Amino acid sequence: MQVQDTGEALEAKASYVDEDGVVDVSIYAPQPKPFVQQVDADALHAQGIDGSGVTIAVIDTGLWTHPALLANSRGEIRVLARYNAIMDAMEPIHGPGGDTDGSGHGSHVASLAVGSRISNGLYDGIAPNANLVSVKAFDDTGMGSYLDVIRGIDWVVAHKDQYNIRVLNLSFSSPPQSYYWDDPLNQAVMRAWQAGIVVVAAAGNKGPDPMSVGVPGNVPYIITVGAMTDNYTPNDPTDDSISTFSSAGPTVEGFVKPDVVAPGA
């Protein structure tokens, strides 16, 4: 993990100062697959369990203003806010703004979570009728600083009630430099968890060696997600396995991670 000497700006209330770290989003390009069917989310959709009434916040590289992301399956606008943590500024919901996704990673993650088939009739995400809050904390290369990510997490916590944010998605990781409770990014994640937000984070792409789960996936209180592969046989689960790139536990502190795996390659 690269560091920069801007740690004094991390947090005014801190009893000690950490150097600002560099974090990268978990970029790994999966092949298009019927993942909704693979995890049986379509059966939940048929029962009306489709994310309605829940807001998911995604901290990532921004958001493409595409109809499949802006509107739910009923055609209703469901992007409630777009915050640029790098600039510490709100962005217009419908316009490109400063949080336009030059990387594509944030839009990809958002589409998996809340994408709707309204624009093309083909693909739904896991929760196609959930509301969405987009927080940009990473640049177009997928890199971001601890400072910006922490600012984004704290903004989500501060606006939890305003937007009914129930879930926070963090599809990025950074190599652990200390115990999980000492890490300033993890401390921000734990504040979100203590505020009642369900935090979901990537295990990371540093596998398959043990103890390779990154920050913030090494926090024991959150849901850490690894990747599995169907070996290009989506209708045959007998050959499914953990993807070789997916980071593996246990953590340095001995916690079993990841908590769950899902189609990732």
C-alpha cells in the first residue's frame, strides 16, 4: 500500500495520526452470465422481494447516468443522491457532474446490485427496485486515498436517515498494515456498522493464499464477499469452485473470511 504524508487531515478527533493510504477498487472483469438465476434471486423477485424501500449506497468510481441505473423496473427514478467525496461536493442526479464514471467499475457494481431491465428488457440486478446513492471516492484508474474513502463513508453515515440507507457496498481493498481495529478506514467502516448500516465489502483479489483478505474486508462485523467460478457451466453447480484470484482467510486475527462467495468470474 502506497502512502502519502497527508495523515494529519484524516480525523480531527483521532488520538493519533496515520498516514493517508492508497486503496484500489477490486477490478476483475467477469464474463456476462445469468448470475441472478445462479443465486436464485429471480425466485425472490417473483415473491416481490426486489429491494423496494431499501437504499443501497455504493462507494466506488462514480456512476454512469444510464436508464438501467437511474430508474427501477417500474420506470421510477431511484438515484437519490450523488456525492463526490474527492471534491466534497454534491453532483446533479441526472447530469454527468464530477462523479461521471471514467473507470466503469462503479457503474458495473451498481448494475449488479440494482440494475433494472427497463431499458433493454434483458438484465436485472439482485435488487432491481432498490434506491441508489452513489459516492465517488476513486479516480478513473480505480485508485483512491484513505482520506477520500473515509470522507465518503462518514457522509453516508451522516445521511443515513435522510436517504434511508440500509446497505453500504465497498468493492475495494487495501493490504492490511496493522490489526483491523487500528486501521482508520476500518474504524470508519465500524462507525457505519454501529449506525445500523449493513456493510458489504470485497474480500479482495490477492488470492489464493491464506491471510490475503484486505481492508476493509477483514472487519469481523461486516459481510465479506469472495468470488466463485462456475467454470463456464452455469447450469452445473457440481464443478463450481472458489476463483483463484479471490482473497482467502483467515484474517491475521483469526477470523474466518470471506463470509459468502458469489459469481465473480
